[in-house]
Amino acid sequence: MTDFPDPGRTDDLRELLLTYLDFYRGVVTTKVSGLDEDAYTTSCVPSGWTVAGLVNHLIHMERRWLHWGFAGEPVDQPWADRAGDGWVSPDTDVEALLGELAIVGAHTRRTVEQHDQTSPRSAAVLPLLKPRPSFSGSCCTCCRSMPATPGTWTLVAN
């Protein structure tokens, strides 16, 4: 596994975003690849979420945020990871879901690398991507109920 990307190493916000996304996709892939089927599909948290559900959510979040929201691309069923008041834990084997995560990541890289940073949309979005000294937000409504600790991330990379 590679070292955590240091935001102080670059002024290239496009590459910084892609580096972070690639890094965390790699962390997820490494951790999930070592699980047996039972650990992958059985919940051990009160929410009922499974590892399969988490990976499925990551795939759909990346599609929603970068492909649908940022690039304005059509996305078939952007909320397919939701079901009623909860989140879907798909009945899909680990390799298929991790393969989909890799495909989404490759598409994200192409989308961001090809995007015209001088467009009016970029002028509004890129300032939001500047590195911050701490993370204190949430990626979605499911995370808003979890307390955020400044300077830490929920996903531990080691």
C-alpha cells in the first residue's frame, strides 16, 4: 500500500483529488479483498450495513458526485444504493463489486483529467476542493449522524 498522499506536495488540485480518490479506493480494495463471503455479507453494526453495502455505496457516491453532479453526465439510477430509509447491501460477489469500483474510478480519472478547469462550472466548484487542515463534514445523509473529529478520517488506511 502506498503512503497517505500529502496535500502539501502539489498545487495541482485536480491531481490531488484524483490521488486521494485512488488512494482510498486502493485501501478499500485491499481490506475487502481479504474477507471471506460471510464477513463480506454479514452486518456487525446496528445500522445493518454490510461491507458489500459500503462498497456499493462508495460506487454510487462517486457516480453521483463526480459523474452526475460535477460533470453533468447522465447516470442510470443514481440512487440505486438506497432502499426506502436504508441502504442496499447487494447480493453480488466481492470481486464483481470491486471490479465495478475500479471501473468507476477509471471513469472518474478520465472525467476529471479531461474537464476544462476554465469553465464557469469549474470556477464555482474548484475552490471547494482546496485542501483543508481538517475534515469535519460528511459525505452524505447517512454520515451526518456520525460525529466528525477534526483532523481524522473514518476510513483508516493501515
